[in-house]
Amino acid sequence: MSAKKFYETAEFKKLQKEWAKKLADSGFEDIEKNEDEHIVRPQEFTLPANVKPDSMEYTEFVELAGGLDHYEFCQAVLREFNFTREIDRCIFELYAEGKTEREIQEMLPSLGHRAISNVAIHKIIHKIREQFRKG
């Protein structure tokens, strides 16, 4: 018989209950649990048949399947990528926040940048993603 995992021990379960009470008393709500107290699983994706292997959509699916979710990837880009233009950084920050290319297009002038098409925004995002992956 193998040794118990740390989270199966009585000591851990006691500590877990103690912290759960402290969190509940403080008003903390755990967004990773639903009403039935089961951990919410990340959505699983299947690759649609019309997504081509050399497309940006395919790359996003592969990233998700590989464990690096969109938010983590974008945060890594914002931390580590050497943006040469301020507008590129602004576009990627908005993209990381979940804004669509059309929303970014509408927001740029109010953020002090020149207006550009959503197609140009798509190309900028794609270029940054590809350059970041290449290192």
C-alpha cells in the first residue's frame, strides 16, 4: 500500500477546514466552485474542421490544448516582448483584456493613437504573436 498524498492526510483536511471557515467568515466567494461545490472545469475545445493548421485560430487552439491559456500567453508577451511602437503595445494590451479587433479599432483614437483598420490590427496582433513565439 502506498503512502497517502499530503492532501489525503487528516492533518491537511483539518487545516483545509480551518481555512475554509476563515474564508467563509471573511465573505470570500470561491469563483472556481459552483453551487454543488465541484471545481469548475476549464472548457474543452475540439478543433473545428474549417480551421487550417497555418492559421491564427489553429495556433490559439494548440496553445489552449498545451496548457498555456490565452491570458497567460498575453501576459507573458506584455512582460517580455520588446515593443518597438507604442501603438503596438496598446493594441496588444487591449487584445489581452479580451477586446475584439473592432473594439480596439474604435478605442484607439480615444487613447491618443491614430485610427487604423481592424484588418491592420489583426496583422499587428498576429505579427507580435509570431515574433514572440520565435523568441
